[in-house]
Amino acid sequence: MLARVPLVMAWCSMSGTPRNCDILVVGGGIAGASAAAALAGAGAYVILLEMEPQPGYHTTGRSAATFVSSYGNDTIRILNAASRPFFDTPPDGFADFPLLSPRGALFASDEAHISDLRTALDDPANAGLLEPIDTQTALEYSPALRPESAVLVAYEENAADIDVNGLLQGYLRRLQAANGRVVTSARVDSLLRRAGTWQVGTNVGAFSAPVVVNAAGAWADEVAALAGTASIGLVPKRRTALTFDPGVDIARWPLTISVDEEWYFRPEGGDLLISPGDETPQPPNDAQPDEMDIAVCIDRIKRHTTMTVSRLVSKRAGLRSFVFDKSPVAGFADDVDGFFWLAAQGGYGIQTAPALAAFTATLIGSGEISSDLSDFGLTVTALSPSRLRA
Ligand SMILES: Cc1cc2nc3c(=O)[nH]c(=O)nc-3n(C[C@H](O)[C@H](O)[C@H](O)COP(=O)(O)OP(=O)(O)OC[C@H]3O[C@@H](n4cnc5c(N)ncnc54)[C@H](O)[C@@H]3O)c2cc1C
């Protein structure tokens, strides 16, 4: 049960929608949906506000949908490990299909990047996750690779595809089953703290709650500015993902990625997703692929594989948002009351969502995190917004 949050069950009703709640979550991507479900499951009355008609419209709906345990910095890898059990064994009735499907991830380096991959292989945090494989074996796994782009190769066998829509819908169903509400097409445009309560203005009317969770993805700094809290220096960075039909059976190919993340590919549906690993800083927006990034992507795939991309089946881009240390930001702001950050999930927000949601619910509820999380080595300080001011 949530201890620190007073339960405000006496709601008023406007147009049939209860407006007062314990916790308002801003943002209906994977971060907001998962946190809202965890908070509602812990006994809070939660309303989720999403500015688009559809939850998951922005970054969540545009990801590469992979779970790679060895991906990210030390904090991310702790969150990966703490999230994996949820993916492997979700709660009963959470999803109609498994959330993960076996895929494997192959990290390839050419001559110039061998030392980067050696460093990853030597990192004790990757022990048991990453194994070196020889070039011949790498080409059996991922036949389109050029041998000179796979001089040293590491393989993560347990890497998997994520059913992102299954995960998102599962969280939204759990939120609603716990009496939570989802309000779409509701853009938060003002936040005013009065008598221990946030008065939240939107285009569909006012809401109020003692606690606001800022899960606004690329817009998180803009939402924070409405509340008058200091910026975390969030930088949204555009990443492009294209698909094409390579004309061969790719069903069993692993995610294949250069160690410097300058290109990657993986099967998506019947096609192959390719990306140039771009990270172009830009203001929050409905990101669209840039023609130059598309050209760079096609060129890199041509240089590092035997494939030729003649016609694209689809193209998309999304914003991966980072702070300077590339760890997420989850915790109460230290300069205004009742404002909880859940932002900066970067390129790992789908695979880390279960642990970040549990972290959010226990920290808001009790002021501490559960031993389930701390046993993995997670600390409040590692994710705290205050660390960014140090
Ligand atoms: C090409 C690409 C590949 C990726 N691959 C992977 C991967 O393989 N694995 C992985 O784990 N991660 C991956 N990621 C990263 C992952 O997609 C993100 O970390 C994650 O989706 C972030 O979720 P979010 O909920 O924070 O953001 P979002 O999904 O963007 O959700 C934020 C929501 O807040 C809403 N919002 C903003 N402002 C307001 C407001 N004022 N009022 C109301 N609502 C508001 C927005 O409309 C949006 O829906 C990838 C990302 C990209 C772009």
C-alpha cells in the first residue's frame, strides 16, 4: 500500500470523468503506463493523461523492440537484470502472448573497433551475458555480414524481441483493472501547486492530485518547466529505423549491431529493420526520418553487409532522450513538492520499464525501494534527479 500519499477518494465529476486523484501521471508511453499500473496496483487512485489520441504514439511506438541485457551503462544493466523476470514471467493474465521471443544479439567489430569490443567482453558486468564467437560462426548466424566487418564478434544468446504493444496494453489493462483512468487527447499545459495539491490544466479541463509523475518522454523538461522545477538537461535525440525486404529467409537472424552502434539490423515482421544508429539532438517533436540519415543508413548497410537496399517498405524515427550520464531520472524533484521525475530512458526505456515502474511505485509509496530492486544493486541515488546538480 502507498503510505506517503494521502488517498483523495472524494472526487468531483465533470463530463463523467473523475478529476481529483492520488497521482496524476503525465505521458502515456511505456514509462507512464507501466508506472501508472504499478501505482494503481499498490492502492493509489491514478489518472494517466496523454496528449495524443493513442497511448504509445511517440517513442514507445517507434522502437526496435529488443531486450539486450548487455546494452547500456552499469545502471542500465542493473535495470535490465531487474526487469527480465517480469518479461519472462509476467503476472497471470497480463498478456495473451509471451512478451519475449528468442532472437540473440551479435555485436560485430571491424579491425578499427576491436578494442571497444574487447573492453565489453572483459567487463565483469557482461560475464555470462556476452561470449566471443569466431567470424565463421558469426556468418552462420548472420549470413549477410561481410567478414571484414566481423573481425571480432560477441554474442548474447538471451537477447530477445519484445512485444511492445503487448507490454503497453498489458499495463493499461492493469491500470484500468485497478480503477485507474486513462484520458487521451489531454495535453497538460499548466501545473500550479496550491495547498499541497497540484492543479493541472489541460485542454479537456482541470485535474488535481498531491503527486504528479512526469513521464512525458522527450517533453519531460517542458512539463517540468510548467511546474517551476529545474531542468534535468534532457536532450531528445532522433533515431531512424527503416525496413526493407532483403528477399531471403531472415527469420532466424539475430539482432546484428556494430560495436560502435553505427549500424544495426534485425528481422521485423517479414522484413529487415535497419538503422544508422543516428543520435541527432532536437527539440521534442513528432520526429520524422531525415533524407540524409536514410542515405547514410543504406550506405552503411551496403558497406558492412552483402545486402543492397533498393526499395524501402517503411521508414520511421523516434526521439531517444538522455541526460548527460545516460542513466534514467526517477525520483522526486528536490525544489518543488510532489513532483516525481520518470524520464531520460534513452534507448532502453522498453526493456527497463518493469524495474523503473516498480522503483517508482515503491519510492512514491514508502520513500524507499524494495529489496527486490536493491538486491540487484539499484540505489535511489543512481536515478535521483539531484545527482544531476552535483
Ligand atoms: C528507433 C528506436 C529504437 C529503440 N529501440 C529500443 C529497444 O530496442 N529497446 C528498448 O528498450 N528501447 C528502445 N528504444 C527506446 C524506447 O523506445 C524509449 O526509451 C521509450 O519508448 C521511452 O518511453 P517514454 O514513455 O518515456 O516516452 P514516449 O513513448 O515518448 O511517451 C511519452 C508520452 O508523453 C506524452 N506527453 C508529452 N507531453 C505531454 C503533455 N504535456 N501532456 C500529456 N502528455 C504528454 C507524449 O505524447 C508521449 O506519448 C528505441 C527508441 C527508438 C526511437
